[in-house]
Amino acid sequence: MGRIVVQVKITNLFDEDKSIKCGMFVDTGAGALILPMTWKERLGNFKRSETVELQLANQDIVKGEACWPVEIKIEGFRPVSNEVVFVDMGSDEEKENEPLLGYVI
């Protein structure tokens, strides 16, 4: 089984100077665009946000924060507007903070 990683740029639509460019693991088991909570401040303040609960593959439930609107530009595709979900992923080591690109995007 292989890994698909795509280049993505996420921009806060109410503060377009705030954006993140990164490689994201395409995870068809995830529904949303998931970023580490430690990255949230890089996108600035959001127009809207709310606490959400997510169910992990191991059936655990974790809390996250859905924030919107953001523009999501996947390399080779037109940009779309959606939300980003920030989740506490533990330490700030890159290998543990892998962003996920879910099937809804």
C-alpha cells in the first residue's frame, strides 16, 4: 500500500497574508482537512470556529476546532473554500504532526 502526498496551500480568506504551504497525506479515511493545533496561529484569526468531535480509526473520540473560511489550493486543481479542523496531535515533532487531506476536500 502506497502513500500519496500532495502539495497544498491553505489561506485564511479574511486575512490572505496568513497561509500555510505543506505536503499533505491524502487520507480517504478522513473526512476533512486536518492540521495540527500547533499550526493554528500561523493562519491568524478566523471569521468562524466551533468545537467538533472526531472519531479516529481506532474508535477513539477526540475534540478539534473547525475554523472557516479558508481557501484550499491543491497543486494541479482549482482552489476551493471550506473549513480546516485543528486537532491536538501531541508533540511538535513533524512526524507526529502530519496534516491530512480528507475525502470531502
